[in-house]
Amino acid sequence: MEERLEKLRAKWDERHAAPEKPVHAAEVLSENLHLLPATGDALELACGLGGNALALARAGLRVTAWDLSPVAIKQLNTAADAEGLSLSAQVRDIESEALAPASYDVIVASYFLDRSLIPGWIEALRPGGLIFFQTFSQTRLTSRGPNDPAFRLADNELLSLFSSLRLRFYREEGELGDVTKGSRDLAMLVGQKP
């Protein structure tokens, strides 16, 4: 287990050690910023360089961001400090650390899929809290994303994974229409805890 964790950490450290490049929020968040509360506590899981965390902090939320890579966390904290944002990025293994119940108003996860963790994420939301989730689908029209189908969502799978939440936004285009346009290879959802 520890060896697997170290290999993952080394992989992501190497990827994030490249010269700094612009970071962006995931489409599910950037296209739905208007759904965010005016204030509150937000968590980005598997944050990488923190495009989502930065967007949440710029929107006025108190943000915590977790990732396995110390390299990514250092860069994110530096970026947040430079802007004077309320953001604390921490090296954490999200696969082994449970979230405290009813702790967050917003949780964001993009391009990370461990189905067994989702019930804990939902439990960590406060009543009325939102989850913004985006990752790759098994309907694959480009070469992006993981090759292992276990790390890609089946058609409409997000709807069942987050069925206890009120659906506020959902997008999964598959092979419909002009496949050269739109958000292909992705499934995204915003759900609200009752």
C-alpha cells in the first residue's frame, strides 16, 4: 500500500514539476460559478495545481485543497498567497482520510474517480451544500484521459452515484450531434444535499 502511494506521489510530483503553466477551473465549476453560495467552506479533492480551489477562493469561499503531491501543493499555496486568497492547500491522501460529516458547503472533484469515496463526500456536505464533479466517460471520442475503463464513468453513471442529491446541473454528451464540438469524453454534475 505504502509503495503504491509513493509511486503515485512520484508520478504526480513529476507531472507538476514542469515549468508553471496556467491553471483553469474544470468546466463543471467555471460554467456554474453562479450556483456557489456567497460565503462558506469549500474543499477541492485531488486538487493538483488547484484551478478549482483558486476559482472557489476568488468567489469568496474559505477553501481547503487536498492533493497527494507536495510539488502541486507548494505551487498552489504560492499562487494563493500571491493573490491574498483564503486558501489552505495540504498534502493529504484522499483515499485513506475520511471527511468529517457536515463540514463543507461546497466540494469539488475533477478528473479523480474512486466510486467508494463518494458516499463519504456526500456525508461531508452540510444541508444545502453542493458537489461539483467532473471526470472522463467511457464514451471516448478523443485520446484524453485514462485507458483503464475502471477510471471512466459508464453512461449516466453519475446520476446513480449521486442519486441522494438534488440534481442542479448534468452534462454528458456522448456521441450525440456534431462530435467535433462540445464537452466530449466527459460527464459532469452539480448536486445539492437536501
